[in-house]
Amino acid sequence: MNGLHILAEFHACAGERRLLDNADALAALCRDACAGAGLTPVAETFHQFDGAGATGAVVLAESHLAIHTWPELESVTLDLYVCNFSQDNRAAAERAYETLHAALLPARVTRRDIQRGSVD
């Protein structure tokens, strides 16, 4: 169950505006980020707020990606946890994170990494 849990806030996002205000575009980005990292989606749900941003989650065999957008603030928060009992998947978490970062193009990032699940 060792894993990397990335909590991040992206501010002043300069990527395509639709990624902030369109749940379908956000969902496609999240699917691409997970697929490109070799992660295994098992379920997902995304919601479009009227006249505002979107929120969504991809449940992974390796854990989850949750993301929330605030177009009026050009901001995004994300929660990406990737774990696995039999292998170290930290590199997959980093690849998924980099895909999201590259698409959303934040000018400022606050990121917290938590190493989880080490068994003594």
C-alpha cells in the first residue's frame, strides 16, 4: 500500500479555458493523464456547475484522482493518490501530475507530497 499522495493548488491557470469551465473537457484531460501514466481507471464521475466550474473524480485500481476548478479564480485543486502493494507507483503519480500541470499551465503552484502506507 506504499504510495504518493499529491495535494496541489494551481493558480493563474493559462491553459485552455474549457478545462476550467467544462466538465467533459476536464474529464477527458483526467482520463488522458491517468492513461498516459499507466494507471487503471475503474470508475469516474464529473459534475458541471451552472455558470461556474466543474468537479470530478477518477477512481483508480491504484487509488484516485479528484479535481475541482474555479474558472472565476483561474484556479484548480487536485488530490492524486497512487499506491500499490506490490510495486512503487510514485513515478506514475508524477507522470499524471505533469500531464495535468502541462495542460492547465498554472503560474503558481502550491504542492504538498505525502508518503503513505509504509509498512514497518
